[in-house]
Amino acid sequence: MQRIATGSYQNLLVAPEQLFPEDGHIPRLALQLKDLKFAKRVDFFFVDEAHFIVITGEAQTGGKLPFRAAYGYFATGL
């Protein structure tokens, strides 16, 4: 995380759970993104398994919770 925080990498491959708070937990990367200086150094986020955004990020039929809710948060933006 230290090398990411100091700007050693401009492209990051991340799981969506690293970008959004959930159940009161705020991941370190999500906190780091609040630092405008850091956020400007990141050129791209590549989201692992992005093809799951719709099918796993939304509530399922019958009121079941999403399999991986963080994928659904992309609809609100970063």
C-alpha cells in the first residue's frame, strides 16, 4: 500500500470492494482516494471481473441480497 500511496503506480487493478465502504468498514484505498493529490496521480482503475457489475451488484429476485454489492456501487460513480 505504501508504494501505491507514494505514486509508484498510475494504473491499479482492484476489486470493487477496495473502492467503496461497506458495513462500516472503509478500505485503505477508498480512504486514500479522498486525498486529491493521490487521486490525481491515478490514471486508470481496472476492475477485476467487471463483467459482473450488473449480475452480481444488484439485488436478486425474491429480495436476496446482491452476491457482491460493491459491483452495484459503480452506478453511483466514484
